[in-house]
Amino acid sequence: MTQKTHKVLKQAKSRALIDSDTYHDWYKQSVKNPEKFWGKHGKRIDWFKPYTKVKNTSFTGKVSIKWFEDGLTNVSYNCIDRHLKTRGDQTAIIWEGDNPYDDRKITYNELYDQVCRLANVLKSNGVRKGDRVTIYMPMIPEAAYAMLACTRIGAIHSIVFGGFSPDALAGRIVDCESTFVITADEGLRGGKKIPLKHNTDQAVAIAGRSDVVVKKVLVVQRTAGKVDWFDSRDIWYHEAVARAKPDCPPAKMKAEDPLFILYTSGSTGKPKGVLHTTGGYLVYVSMTHQYVFDYHDGDIYWCTADVGWVTGHSYIVYGPLANGATTLMFEGVPNYPSPSRFWDVIDKHQVNIFYTAPTAIRALMGAGDAHVTKTSRKSLRTLGSVGEPINPEAWEWYYNVVGEKKCPVVDTWWQTETGGIMITPLPGATDLKPGSATTPFFGIQPQLVDNDGDVLEGTAEGNLCITDSWPGQMRTVYGDHERFIQTYFSTYKGKYFTGDGCRRDADGYYWITGRVDDVINVSGHRMGTAEVESALVSHDAVSEAAVVGYPHDMKGQGIYCYVTLMEGATGGDELRKDLVRHVRNEIGPIASPDKIQFSPGLPKTRSGKIMRRILRKIAEDDFAALGDTSTLADPTVVTDLIDNRQNKK
Ligand code: PRX
């Protein structure tokens, strides 16, 4: 496909907060003198005590990242209280239920009331500053209240995506020793119920075996479905909140006090607790939200992510609310009750800014244009994409059919670790190239290096690093700072290594090519192949497993599993089904294997290391280019793997 450039749209330019000259000017200032730049923009949030120090960061040695360190602030105060005088009656959250007839609008005044009451419930149940609160919830306003109530009293929240299994939830409860859980009776997505309370009961029991005793479980009544109840531990949310006082002073938090932990997958071991802190994070997400989406006062903004992922944290809740926006929260799925759902919701609530994932765009493109064109979408002004590389075909469809060539598409590259958007177009400033995340946001200094760590200049392809800190950056891996240093700063000394491959073109545009480590991205959900492998080998019939990603039309990447069975076990479709079921139970439905190949042997070097390069090629059905296999302990396994591959084109 020939590469196309879409010039900045006139209508985007005429109203934009940042034009091309301003972008270049600010960008230069931001990297030349970060202290001055962020010292100025740090004031976009309110501080109880202003900071005098701006940046104190080092990517070498023990790696220490501090921003605005002597300032005092509070996130819930910035997201609620400071707006009350001017926009108390403005809608803060539009909630659109799974059922299209189910919706709610919550004003900033109501948000204040709900968050204060819940903060008081947390306090009266013994939750204190620094305590970890696990949130395992559907996409209902109470999830946002829960986050904000934690920040109000300085508790650290750890949200676990509602699609994770009891085992995965338990692992996350244990890792951060969280003794308070907020959940709902059941979730509702696409007309299907998800037994959140039941899963929580199981997870609490599993956590108990590791000596982490969950003392209280606060339960929102969402469906009124039947649940088991433990009187000494379980509390109904609606009863407790009704009894609580409607005011709760915001705790004065240091800028570097922890705000939240969010578990994410890496190439090895169990998921890491990514820790974000208070001041720098809020400055960064509010600023990116405003400029990347060209957000103006009064805009209706919708990000379709789940609060269980970082996109939900930064761009459903914290960024938009810090900016006094109206943010839409959607409980359902893109194709229920029909593939017009997104576009219907846009018309119903007159959405101006819409932010979603390539996997959803591809699925809706597949459903046919008629589902889109029968809706108006007149209110739309800016479209966004996040989570995985967007293929130019899907980009063009999004731009031409959904946006009718009137809305810039901002393809935003970032990560759980980066807290906010890093490489992205700005609607009124950046010419767009479909498939490219384009250019860095203010203060972000990307660098490409080869495998030896040598810096690549100009047009090049290599490993993407960031050379200096930005305020939204993660500060540590919760409870394991050494792992933080090892994972992100040891591959290329003195640089933050993203784990992504990337190409820079002659215009200085960045094109993310995908992960270069053993992390895969399935429908925008990030997963470690090692996690799926360890789920597989915990099945009685499995002796060894190797998992790789392969290109998948809809999901971006699919999960391809090579499984070696125990003596006496026989592979077949029944066992395949059982293994899928097993992985779903261990991790959750998002980790369901797409292909399982029973393989008596795996390609290993003489020292026993599995050669994943070969497995990836076979999974891609591209075995003509296997490269050198002569170093394998037993080169004949490759023939067997090719003969029995599950992906013949
Ligand atoms: O590989 C990149 C991909 O998603 C990874 C980060 O995943 P996660 O921490 O779950 O955060 C997702 C939401 C921010 C990255 O390392 N990724 C994310 N956005 C893009 C992307 N790849 C290409 N283009 C993007 N716009």
C-alpha cells in the first residue's frame, strides 16, 4: 500500500489549541529546559502547597524519579472540588448501560456527594492512607467513585479487570496485600452476566491460603442476582453509602505519594504492579487529555476502554475529570444489541471526541458500512485510537467512513508504564499518516537503538527507548524496585526501554512495529507468553508448552500454543477444548488460546533453550524463512512441527 499523508484539516486547525508552530516551539522548550516547561504546566492542577522543586530524576544507578516532590495536592480534589463553583451542575459522567435504555447522568455536585460518602465508608471500615484497596468492578459509575474515594483519603487502588479469573484476582490481591475489595454482585456485558461477587469469594479464599486475609468486601448491587453472603465480611454498598456523611476533607498528599497500582504483563514472571504517583501523573494525564484530543470546555468526550486498563484510568477518569470534562462511561460491548451501538451512542449523547481501539475498529469495519452510515455522527470532531498498531486499512475506514473525512484520527502510542500518551498527532498541528503514531508529545524524547545499544539516527528501525523522564512515568514496580531497574533500565543503560520495535521515517515520524519481547497484544489486551505457558503446564496432561503470537485479522495477534504432553496422554480436539477451558480458568477469557498444536518435541538449543524465533515463524506460516536450524539439539523436530501446523493458509 502506498503511504498517504492527510494534511491537517482546516476545521481542526481553525479551532485548535495547538497549531504546528506552537507544537514545534513548545516541544523545543520542553526538551531544552524541562524544569521550566513543567514548572509552568504543573500549575494546571491545584496545589495545597505549591512545589518549588520540579524535576529530580535519574535513569542510572538506583533509578529515582520524582516530580514536583515538595508540593501537596489531592487527586479527587482536582477532579471534583475545584470544579464545583463553576460547574457543579454540569454533567461529569454520562453512564450508558449495556442495555440501550439504561443510562444516567451524574453532575459534579453529585459526584462530590457520592465520592465523599464512599470515602467515609472506607474510613469507617479501617482503610487508611497508604492501604491498598482492590477494585474488581463492571463499568458502572461506582467504579469511578471507588477510584476517587481512594484518592480522597490517600488509599492506593489496584483495579483488576472484571474479565480476570478468581486465580488472577487472588494473585493481585496477594501481591499488594490488599485487605479491602470493592466489587459488584454481577457485571453485565452484551446481555451476559459475569459473576463478580462469586469470583471475589473464590479469590478471597485463594488469597487466604497465602495468608492475605481480606477483611471487608463492599458489594455494589448491579443486577440483584443471587450471591453468597458472609455477614462478618460483606457489606452492601448502597446501604453503607446511604448511612455515610456527605462530606469528607481531601487528604493532603505529597506529589510522590502512591496513587495506584495496576498490574501488567511482562516478558517473564508474574504480572508486575506498575506504581503511579500523585502529582506528576495528574499533570501529565490532564495535559495530554486536553491537547491530544483538542478538548474544549463543554465537549462530550467518550473513551470506550475499561477502567481495568490504564486507558480507563487516565482517559476515562483522571484526565477528563481533572479538566472538568463530561466523560462517557460505557458498560457494554461494540456489537450489542447491534454493530451500530457505538454510532448510536455517539448520536444519543452528541459525542464530540471518541477514543477506541483498533480491534474494535476492525471488527466494526467487518460488520459493513451500513451500520455506520445509517447514523448521523454529526457531533464528532476528533477520533482516537490506542492499544496496538492500527493497520492503514482500518485507519482509512475510521477516517473516511466513521469520520467522513472531517475528523482527524489521533493514533496514540503509550503504555501502562508511561501513565499517559507519549507519541501522537495533535489534531490542529500534525499531518497524519495512516499507521503512524507520528511525533512525540511535549517533553518526550524517543530514541531508536540497535540490539547492541548503538543509537540510530535519521531514517531507521530499531528498539524504542525514551531518554529522559516525564511526569506521568511509573515510579517503581510495587514492592520490587530491583525488578523495575532490571526490566526497564538495564537493557540499554541510562534509557527507559519500552519493549517496542519502531521505525522512524524521513519526516521524523514514528511507526510502532510491535513488541520485540515475549509480550503479545491480543485485541489490545497485553499478555505475557510466559503467563499462558505456566497456565498450560499446570494442566495434568501437559509436560511442556511454548506460546507465541501470530498475526490475526481481527485481534491483531492471536495466541498460538505448542504443547508437549505427558507420557500416556493423547492429544485431540477434546483435550484442546479442555486446555482452552483450563487457561480461561487460570487467567481469564482474554487469554483463550486460538491454536493448539500438540508437539512431541520443541526446537531447543543444545543448552535446552527453546528457539522461539522458529516457533514464531511456523505460527506465521512462514517456514520458508526459518533461518539456521543447525544449532538445534534435534533438528528433526522442525519437520514435525511444520507438518502438523495448525495454521495452513
Ligand atoms: O506494544 C505497544 C502497544 O501496547 C503496548 C502497551 O500496552 P498496555 O500497557 O496494555 O497499554 C495499552 C494502552 C496504552 C505498547 O508497548 N500499543 C499501545 N498503543 C499503541 C501500541 N502499538 C502501536 N500503536 C499504538 N497506538
